[in-house]
Amino acid sequence: MAQHTLRSGCIAVAATFALASGVLPLTAATASADTPTEAVIPAALLSNPPSDAVVFAGTGGFLHRSGTQSTFVWTKYAGGPDTPLPGLRTNPMPGYTGAGSDVVATPAVDGYHLHDMDSGTTTTITPGAGQSYLGTFGSRVLTVTKATDGTVTGFHVLGMADGQQTDTPVTGWPGGATPQPTVLAGDADSVVILYTDSTNGTTEARLALVDLATGAVTPVMGPLAPSAHVVLSSKYVAWYSSYGADGKASAGQVHVVSRSAPAGPENTTQVPAAPLGSGYTSTLRGLAIAGDSLLITHLVSHGGPLTADDTLGYPLYAMPMSGSSALTPILDHVNFNTLRQQPNGAVVVGGSSVTDWAARLFTAGPDGTPTGTAVDSDPAVPAPLDGLAFGGGKLYTVERTSSGQDYVYDRNVQLGSPPSYGDEQSFGQPFAPTHCDTATTCNTPIATGDGNISQLWPNANSQGDAVTVQTPNSSAVLVTPGATGGTLVDAEGRYVVYDGGSTTKQYIGDADAGGNSHVLFSRPVTAAALSGSTVWVPGATPGTLTQIDLTTRRTVQSIATGAPCVPGELQAAAQHWVYWSCGELGPAGVWDLATGKDIPVPTGLAQLGDGIVVEHDRAAGKLTLTDVHTDTAATTDLADLPGGPVADDRRVSWAVDKYQGGIAYLDSGKNIHLVDPHIPASTPAPAAGSFMYAGQHLSPGHSLSSATVTLTMQTDGNLVAYLKTGKGVGQAVWSSRTGGNSGAYAVMQTDGNLVVYKSGGGPGTGGALWSTGTYDDPGAYATVQDDGNVVVYADASTSPLWSTGTYLRSQTISSGTTLKPGWWTQGTYTRLVMQPDGNLVMYRRRDGAAIWSSRTYGHPGAYAVMQTDGNFVVYKSTGGPGKGGALWSTGTYHNTGAYAVMQNDGNLVVYKSTGGTGKGGALWATGTTTTSR
């Protein structure tokens, strides 16, 4: 038999969960900032050595141009400033710009100007009628005359004597010789000219050594092999070929005669292959002479992967003129094309590494061994940087290689005094073209704060533009809105904001979303800034901003900044700050979400950080720092930073970590300066609206609210869900039961757990008073729903991880239905609540007044049952049908199938199973129709 004992007493409502008076809003930290500290990351260097084109080597210096120089210069071996030679043009023909001395020749309208780089004087030599210039050797010019059919009719040596130009013809050619207009080598005393000889019935190529003082010809022992190269030192004339007579590649032979007896016996030396191991093929490429030693470079090929030698160059070797079975390396790496003979040695460009690269003069040492001396350093070339992104304690650089490809590297950064940084790690090749020499190809990445980057990829595929969300090792998700000519507005975590140029729509993308496009939704193009799983956009009126939840598209909160415009740019940082700007002419400001204060800041190219705004004043060439963490703006110069090739150089030459507050910028040498501004880290602003995202908290006195319920972190330490009435907070339907802990607060942890902590406690420090137990779900969030339920979700597409269960129930309480503590239903004018204190109460919705109750308060956990026997009963938490413990009932037992209705007229009625509103059959009612309105 059902229990139907009644308890007498007056109408009463819950007192246990009453909201304590007073609100304690979170205020911004008031600690002052220290002076910024800085660390410098040396520039990333190109793996290829710097280029340096050596034209010729004289007695006291050499003519060359490095990759960083706009013109050729003369560099003295003894040091001193370079002498530029603007407008100089070179030619591979030996002696074209000079040879064998410190004289450089340049063409002029009146002939050729011979510049003595030692004395600084210039002499003009004018070739005679019909003479063509071949080259300058020492202080003399060699010319040639030709017949109309192109055959050589003579050579002339032009010089100066007693202020007059002289012309000495070249004479003494052997019988049957046919001189060729080809100079193969030369110095200040002699030149080597090619001629052919047919006296033996076959045409053979031979060499003639011409004395420049007398013009006398002396044949050199020969003949000459095809494609021969000639070397002329102070002691020897040598020639060699990289190829044998059959045209096949060979290690090569070197033929040497004494310069004092060029027609005398010829010494032939075989150059061994480069000692590089199996799988390598080497060909003699360059040759020079230092004393009695040969200096040798090779052209090398091999199978398998590339090696450091392929990038830096293979060694420079030496061997005795008399020959040897082995080569001796004398320089680790050389550019084989730069080996140039000098009267007493040779100049070559090379070194042990890219940071030890120089033009070096090799001459014979006291023991005859070739010894090298650096005569002009070629500093390593910094890699061009096409992007600089900073977020979540990671610095990303997009570095351009010597071949023009971009690669992304990342490193960990720890702020401090000074900041510290880890080794550079390869992140992967970017999907998008990123070259930032011009704005049209500059697609810099955005650090998403979770170890990834996002980037615009224009015209990525047939769908149009794509936005990449790229993880290490070049894996990426492509968000493809189906538009072109667009802009990547913002990226954070898995979300991106893209403005479609061709569609004039703004697209919100989610890398974790299903479908091929990964687009969540589109909206009109406006300013936008991501913050967690929300986006800030301009509100309906100027000066207002609205925060929208990306999963539900519901408004989280709105703020009024007082700005006189609809902002053209928005940024958000640390879930605490929102930056807005009306454009280049301003104004601009930062809104503190914790205090509700707007702080005016300078206008310009800005990036928002945690408590800071960094701006690039291109006109002044300054990077400035504005500290706003105390809700007042204080602006100081941070660094000199001239403008670069693109007008908007954010994330090109400077970047801000909006998650942790660090700053990075490039100097002219591509060194990266890391700056810790020493601004106190902000706690996320108290959760607002109806959502509480990872990292956010509810401090004492703060609430979340929906259309029907308010979740309040009371000052007594209790987290309580209240139903709302027409006059504010009404009935408590749930609590964490953590009262008596003044100063306690709630935090939505990044691991997915919603926790109430004691004052002074927190994640990692302990002091937990209550939790939802939903850890191991990173990124989960809490929300207060319009149906009255407080829920923790992993994401909007999944079932709740936890809930209070306080959602609105049906107005009809069917036979067999239980109303648990916190459950409620309502009609048009009234609301029926099974309160956690054990009292079943009817409230008037317009003002929250209690107009009826079961008078069963003081029994926490009590619940109501519409029994199948027709009796509506409130039981103790330990009681129930058949167990006893009834606290109150309608006394309508013996009416199987009866049910209750919270009617729209304000009356709670128990009807027979066949009865109902408008049908009759009422068994019991509260009689509250007249008091419900």
C-alpha cells in the first residue's frame, strides 16, 4: 500500500542555496613590468658557400666580386679597403681585364684605360687602325690584326715609354705556323698564344710563348691535346686537358716545360683520381702552380645521397711537379671554378665550412709546401626569411634555401632574463608559396598555439584557395571554401578565418570538421579574431563587439568599447584582451575582458600579445611596445626596425606570441632578437555568457547564464545553478555542495575537467573541492543551456560528458514518472521545482514568488514520484514505493494510471487516467489558478 502520510507546515522555499550578497569581479594585475630583456638567435645561414667570382690574380692583389657586392672590386693581399671598379665588364678570355700584375683594364671611347691599383694612376692605350684588343698583361696591351677572311696577319704589343705609346710587333713564328687569335695564358712578361702547324702533314695545335718586351716568339714543346688549358707560372709553362684524345673523361695529364727553356724537354705527370672512395668519379678541372707543386681541383660525381662536399665543394689537392701516386688535401672545400694562377702561386675561394669561407692565396712555403693565407673573407650569407611566426612558446621561421625553396623550422622559446631558446628543428616544407620579396607572393604562416601553423595557399587546387593547418613533417589539412583571391584573417588551434575575395563571404574553417571543405559556416566579411573555440566580430552597432561560439553559433557575450566605428581589424589574446582598430587613421584600443575597461593605444600595424600591443612605425623605423596590463597605456621604443619590401611586415620581420607574450624581430643581418617584455601573465578573463572554455574560470561572484538558468560561483565557495525569474535569480536546482569555502573558484581545466578549487589552490597545486570527473578530454567546455541543463561537452557533435540533469521536463508528469532533486517543469505562469532541499515548490514565473509547496524542506535528496497507483508522493532520499519514507502525497491512490499536469493556467492537477484538461476527472489540485498571474 502506498504511503500517504502528510507533513504539516507553511509554504517554504530553499534557503540552503541562497545566493550570498555581494559580487567580487576579477581585477587586472597591478604589478609593474620589469625592463624587457633580450636574446639574439644568430642568423640561419645558407648551406651553400657565398659566391665570389675571381677574375684574375696579380702580384699584390686580385680582381673579384662576391655575391654581396654590386660591382667588381680590387682587394690587396696585404689588406685595406677594397677599390670598387664600377661598370667593369669581364670576359672569360685570359687578360681581358688584366693579368700578371696589379693593373686593371677597362674599355673607353679613346681606347683602354689601364688602372694601376698600387699607384692609383691610369694610363690610356689606344689600339692602332685595324687592331683588335685581346688583353692587358702587366702594363702592356696585346692586339691582333686580321685579313678579311679572318686569318691572323699579326700581333702587336702596345705600351708606354717616355710618355709615348709604343707598338712592338710579334715576330719569329716558326715556318708553317698559322697563328690563332687565341691567348691561353699570360702575365706581365709573356703571353701564350695558340697556333697550328702543318709541317708534318697533319695539322697540330701548338703553343708559342711571346716575350712582351721584345715581341719575340718561342715555340713550346707540344703538340697540344684538344680542349687544353694552359697555366703560366714564374717558373713553368704547363698545359692539361680533362679529356683524352678519344673524348672520354680521364683523370688528365699535365705537360710541363721550363719557362726559361720552353722549347726544351717536356715533363708529363699523371694526376691521380681524387681520393674520395668507391662510387666516386673525379675529373681534373682546375690547375695552378705554386713553386714546384701542382694545385688541383676536380669535378666530382657519385651515386647515393648528396654530401656536404656537394654543397661546399671538394678539396683542393697538391702534388709535386715531378708526380706522385697520391694527392695531398690542403683545403677542405673549394669552389673549383675560382682557381686562378698568380705569378708565384694561386688564388682560390674555399674553406673548412660555410663560416670559414675566404679567398686564399697559396704560395710555396720555406720547405716548398704550398701554404694558404686568407686574403679576403667571404662571410656566410644569411638565409632569406620569408616568414616569422610566434605562438605557444614556439618560434617558426620560413627559411629560403640557395635553390629558392622554402622550408619551415621551429624551436622552443622560454621567456626569462634573458629569454632562452632550443635548437632549430625541421618542421617541413610549406605548402604555399611564401617568398616575401613582394606582397603578391608573401603568404606568411600564423602560429596556431598548439604546435601547428596555418597558411594561405592561393589557387591551391580546382576548388580555388586553400588554408592549410599544417603539423610537423609536412602533414596538413586543407580548408577549401571554394573561393579565390582571398585572405587568411586569423588562425587558432583547429580553427581558421578566411575572407573569400571572389565570393565576398567570410568562412570559418575547422580542421577537425567532417566533409571535404572543412568549412563550418560562412558569414558576411567583417573583422574577426579567434579566441579558443569562439570568434569576436563587430556587433550590430558601431563600437560594439560580439563573441560567437563556433560550435553552436550562439552569442557568448557582447561588449561596448565606445569606438566611433565598426572596427576594421580585431585581435584577441590570452582569453583576456581584445584589440580593435578603426583603420590607419585610428582610433584603436584594447578591451580588458576582466575589468570591462577600454584602453586607447596608438594606431598602426599592430600585434596583440598578453597585456601588450606591439606596433611597427615604418615612417620612424621603430618597433614600439605599449604596455596595457594595468589598464593604462605606456608606449616605449623597443627596437630600430626599418621598413621592408612589403608594407604589412607582421609575421615577416617581426611577430608576437599572443599566447605567452614574447616578441621576435629581425635585424638587418637576419639575426632574430627574442624579447621578454616582462609583463605579468594574465589569467583568462572570467567566463561570460553561457560558455566556459578550456582555461577559463569563474571567480567568486561571477556567473554563466542562459535564457532559463544562471550558474553562479558564490562567494561562500558553492557553485550553484539557479532558475531565472522575471526579476532575476530564482530557485536553486543544483549545487556543488562546496559552501563554507570562501574565495573558492571554478576552472574549466585544459584536460576537460570542471573543478572547484579552494582559494589558493588550482591545477597542479591541489585543493580541489569538487569536479565533474571529465579529465582526459582536452579542449572540453562547459555551457549553461536554455533548457536549464549545465553540461560539459567534448565538442558539439558528441553526447555530454557530464550534466546536472536540470533540464526542463514535460508539463505532463506521467504515471510512473520520478522527479529527482533539481528537476522542474513549467507552464505559462508557474514553475514546479523539486528542490534539492526536499521541498516540491510552485513559483510564479514573473517574480519568483512561491505560491505553493509540499512543505517538505529540510530533507536533502528527497524526490517526487507520480506512482502507478495514482498517488503523487514526495519521499525521503532513502525511501520509495514499498520502502516507506513518504513526506507528502496527494492522497489519490487507488487510481491506477492517474497522472499530473502543470497546467498553463497555473494549477497543478492530478487527473484520472481518462481525464485531462478540458475533460474533467481531476482528483487533486493546488488551487493556484488565481495566484499564479
